[in-house]
Amino acid sequence: MTGDREAPRTGLWLVGARGSVATTVMVGTAALRAGLTRTTGLVAELPELAGTGLPEVADLVVGGHDLGTAPLVKRAESLGEGGVLPMRLVPLVHDELEAAEQRLRPGYDAASGEPQGEALARLQGDLESFRDEHGLVRVVVVDVASTEPPVDAAALGDPHSALNDLDTLDAALAAGESPLPASSLYALAAYRAGCAYVSFTPSPGPRLPALEQAAERAGVPWAGSDGKTGETLVKSALAPMFATRALQVRSWASYNMLGGGDGATLADPAAAASKTASKSAGLEAIVGHPVDGPMHIDHVPDLGDWKTAMDHISFEGFLGVRMTMQFTWSGCDSALAAPLVIDLARLIARAHEAGRVGAQSAFGFFFKDPAGTDEHRLSAQWDALVAWCSEL
């Protein structure tokens, strides 16, 4: 970490900027810049990734979009009261939070009736103004907003759908239609403004074919999807053990309890479908065969910003002997996610600087449903990330 020096500054634009994760990111970057906390949890600060030329945390300028209006200082105080971040930090970074408040802009609300073509121009303009007003060398956009339902499979199966072809999408937007999920509209605005993009949620975002085409045409990199912070992180480290020891995993049942805004969002079965699909994506790929076992996500408001997962694994060993393993994972969602958001912002900025375009498969280490790769084993993903950094 370095500070007190003249250096090109990089913009970090957060979609969902008043949420728990985004607020923790803002408190964290301010605390790191002032030397008030350590770099614990920041993967990009590990020796294996040193020398990659990433922008320093001290050189990040944070802004964002959000539909809410709650002041950032109040959000930080609430997180401090809930034990998500040290309360002592809030008054120490008060001025930085107030400054960040001035850089936040209203997001896109589908219920408002604003045509998406107009919203796209507005969101794009916000990003360009942010870059110009603060003299930023580049801006990266990270989506940490609430999870959206998956896109209708019939629309994705229609070759004439605006979701599948960029030219058709542009025509639809020009005609006043609104075909995109909000997360994809934010991604398109980022590309049109020349910004790299990270999808930290399981929302459709950049994963639609038309959006992948948009990133290619804009010549920008993107990464996603769905940050791997808790139970799936454990699963991606543990499941390879069974595979490499030739043990047959018969079932893997998971029960997840979430509080806070994320838990409330996932209480909606439509939104939960995106999360459960993302969480389930890697296990079969790792062990090499289908695995039985239900996965449940329940909203428990009392947990606040904390989450708990309980897993029961049934496996078979030599001579067909049945055995089991159980584990419980409990963690603070925002404290786990925020350093990864900072890591990804720095990495995708470096990818942009290096001229990389499209899905960055080497960033799969951070995601439950990694774009551009079928690799889900945590150690192999780590090797790929280290190799990517070594190339630079």
C-alpha cells in the first residue's frame, strides 16, 4: 500500500452504492488510505500477485448509482452497530463518506416507467461525468445490487430476441422499448462509457449474448458472476478432496440462512432461483458426476448482515462403506465481500489497461459461476489467477 503520492487515479463505480457491501467498501478504502486498518482479506495484496501493476487502493475514487437515499454515514453507523465494521472507524472516515455521498447518482428503476434508451443515456452520462470531473484515468463498474430473477429461457432461446443480438437490442431501445433486466442496462451503460464491468451478483448483467457482443465492440473486459464468499467457497475447496481421493460423493445437502437485504431479496422465489443456480453450478463439475441433495436459502431477519450455512455430505469409500461429513459456516457477508470487490476493481482496471477484452476467465477464483471457464476447483482457480498476473 502506498499513499501521499501523485498517481493516476481510478474510479470505482458501485451499482447498489448505498447497500451494505458498497458501504463497507467505502469505509474500507477510506480506512486503508488513512492507515487505520490492515489489508486482511485483500487477495491482491498477497505476494503471489505482487508486481502486477494494479492501481493502489489509495488511488481509488468511489462513486455509484442507487435507488435509495439513506445517507452513507447513517448506513455506516448502522453497520457498525451490527458488528459488520468497527464503530470506531465511522467518525474517522466521516469526511470521506460525506465526499462519496456527493458522487452518488440515482439508479434505474424499472417501475418508474423511464424508457431504457433514456435511462441508458443518463447512466452513461453519469459515468463519463464522474471520469471527467475527477480526472480519472479509467472507471470500473461493479454491480453489488440486489439479486434479480433469471431471464426467461424462452427469450434466450429466440434468436430474434433483443437479448441475443446487439443490433436488435439497439433498435428496441431506440423504439422506446425496455427489454433488459436492470443489471444488464447498467452493464451496457458501462460499456458505452468505455468502462470495464464486474458482476458480483448472480443477476443476468453481462451474461446475455447481446451484452457480450457489446463488451467486445467496446473493447473492454468484464468478469463475473456472483461473488464466492461463504459456503460455496468452502465447497470449492473441499469437493476436490473427494474427487482426488476417489471417494464417491452420493449427496450434498445445503441449508443457508441469510439476514439483511440479501436475505430479504432471496425470500422471493424468483430471485432465489438465480442464487441457487449459481451456488449449484460447480459441484458436479468438480466431482465429475451428478450429486443428489437439496439446497435451501431462508431469510432470517434476526441474523442481520450475517449468514450461516449447514452442509451434510454423504460419501462412499472402499468396499462401498458409507461415511458422512458435516460442516457449519457462519460469516459476515459484507466483511467477506467488500475486500473481494476492491480486489476485482483493481484487477479489472489492470486488465483494461493491458488491453484485455471480454470475459476474464482467470478471475474465476472470485466467483460461484465464473464466466469464460468451467473450472470450479479453488486451487486451480488460484493457479490461473497467479498465472494471469505473472503474464503482466
